[in-house]
Amino acid sequence: MRSAPQLSVLAAAAAAAVVSWGVPARAQVTESVSATTVRGAPKPLPLLGVMVDAGLPDGANASLVLRPFSWLRAHGGGGTNMIGKGVRVGATVLPFGAGPSATIEAGHYFEGDANGLAQRFAGSTFSSALLERVGYDYANAHLGLDFGSRRVTFYIHGGMSYIRADVHNVDTVVASTASMSGGNGSTEISINKDPTVRAWFPSAKLGLIVYLW
């Protein structure tokens, strides 16, 4: 039979072996859980990007995009409608981060001569005083589909737009028409204020967003 001191030594050795085996095992489990947690954490979506789109009444625009949340983005920029330069701002809500979307926008196109554009369709001899100063304010209320959410998004939007425009040189055109129709020259036509045109009409556009940061 072994003596009491020998039994004590054996018991101590066994306890040390159990402790030495358990500590690495627990450390390995902890490291595994930590690695799983790190790998499972979703990467934040890029915040800033650039956008290009084309449609009516927007024309062609380039904008900066800010996406503070996965379900919300805002944009602002400028573009052209082949008559003049314009500016536009807007915001889009995406309840699921992608897919169905709702967009509101407001923009303004500065006055430009639209005769050059009209001549492409009506011939080089066409000219109208009504088209010498064409500019307008507009607003869009669109529903659409957005495809992609992380780095690249392509979208199709459509809905209704409101436009407001002042029509210039109406008095000149009316007077010229009266003169050409055989007026005796004693008739005087005076328009004190340019007429304003307001209208709602269907609209649509296509766009592409590339997120950079």
C-alpha cells in the first residue's frame, strides 16, 4: 500500500493535469465564440455616393447621394434639359433597404433659348419668341423599384409631376400675328404680366447610384 504522502502527490498531479487541460479548452471556446461574433457582425453600408439619372421633366442630372440609414437616402445636384441648366434636391424612402421605394423631389431650370432644340424637329428656319426664355419649376412624386443596396443601385421610378412656368413674349407674338393677319395698325395689344402655366402630368426616369464611401 502507498503511504499518505504518495497519495497526496498523486492527487495533486491529477488535479494539475485536469486544470491544465481545462484552461486551454475554455480559451479555445472563448476564441471561437469571439471569432464567430466578429464574422457575424454586418458591415455598415457605404454612406456617400454619386448618382446619374434621366427622365422627364428632370432632364439629365448628376447628384451627390447621402444615405444615413439603410431605408433613407437624400440627394442634390444639377443637370440640363437641353435648353438650360438646373438644380434639384430630393429624398427616397426604402422600407426594406431595396425594392419598393417612394421619392419626392423639387427642381428648377433656369431660363434658356429653346429655339435650338425646336429646330431639331421643326427645321432650321423655325423660330418663336415664345421659346426665347424657357424655364420652369417642377416637383416629382414617384414610386419605383430599386435593385441593389450595398455598392451599386439601379432604379426605375414613375408617378406624377407638377410643373410651373412663365410664358414670356406673349404680347410680341400676339401683335405679330395680328399684323400678319391684316390688322390696320390702330389696334394696340398690351399684356401687363406674363401668363403662368401650371400642370400635372405623368413622369418617369431611370437612374444609377454608385456608393463610394
